[in-house]
Amino acid sequence: MGNIDFLPRKLNHNNIEESILEYKRRLNEIPLNIKASSLLELMNILKRNKIGKGPYPNVTIFEAANRIMTDLVVLGGVRLLLNRIIHDINFDEYTVEYGNEDNNAHDITAFCNGITLKCEVFNVAELFFQTKKAKSLSKLRKNKNDKDLLLIMYNKDAVSTNYQPKQVSSEYYLAVDIEEV
């Protein structure tokens, strides 16, 4: 059901750029024109017709948009992590989920020297940011131990430019500009 089997589930310095390029190549396959003779017909096309192209050809454009927007945060965020954007988060490889997969406990994980990174990823409108952040923090904190690093990764435009999340020990936030992916 819209599975991304063309990208690796483990991202590292050796494959992150190629993964991003392949994802963008697939995005460029999606037609940008939708023709409809009424608003209702347009909504039906968006919510009912399979897109037929791109990384999720077997879902509707509406569902594909949700998955793609989150995937861009995943890919751009992992690229930033591999470039050591957050000093305390220093892993060589990240295990990721794409789209709406739910095979692992968290969207992104990493493990090295007894330290585990648990990361939740989302792409939301500013109106829903605080609700989604609270839900993600609750999930991350549920089974946290002393050696866990918790990370919330989100789209940069979900918050105002002066937004500063409340810092708690071993909890981090990463805003990703999907325009730069």
C-alpha cells in the first residue's frame, strides 16, 4: 500500500545524498496539473483517485502529500544529523520509517555505545504544531531510560521564526526546512 521500497531504511553518509536525489526524481514524476469542472470533482480527484506516479503511486494525491511532506522532514533531518547539527546527537547511521509506516517504535532510531536515539517526525500546519508536539513528547517519554536521547523533528514552517522550545535534559528539537532538502 504505497510502500517506499526504493530507499534504504538505514541512512548514513554513504547513501543520504543519493537517497534524497532518488526521492526528488520520483517527486518530479508527479503531474502538476489537475483538471476538474467543479469544486466537488476536484475534491474527489484529490481524495479518491490514485496518483499513479511518484514515491506513492498507489495512493491518492491527498494521502501522498501527507506522506511526502513527512518524508522530506525525515530525509532533510537525517542529512542535518549526519552533519552533526546537534552536537549531542552523534550517530553514523539512522534507521528510518517513511510515509505512514509503523514497523518500529519510533520514526527514526539510532544506537551506538549504549546510547539510543528515539525520534518522532512530523510535518504539520502551525495550527496543529503544539498538539502534535505534545503527542510526540508523550510517546518518546513513555519508556525512556537514562541513556536515551529524545528528538522531535518537524517542518520549520510549523512554528514562528522566534520559536524556542522548552529545553529539557536529553530532549532535542530539530526544525527542517523542506525547501532545502
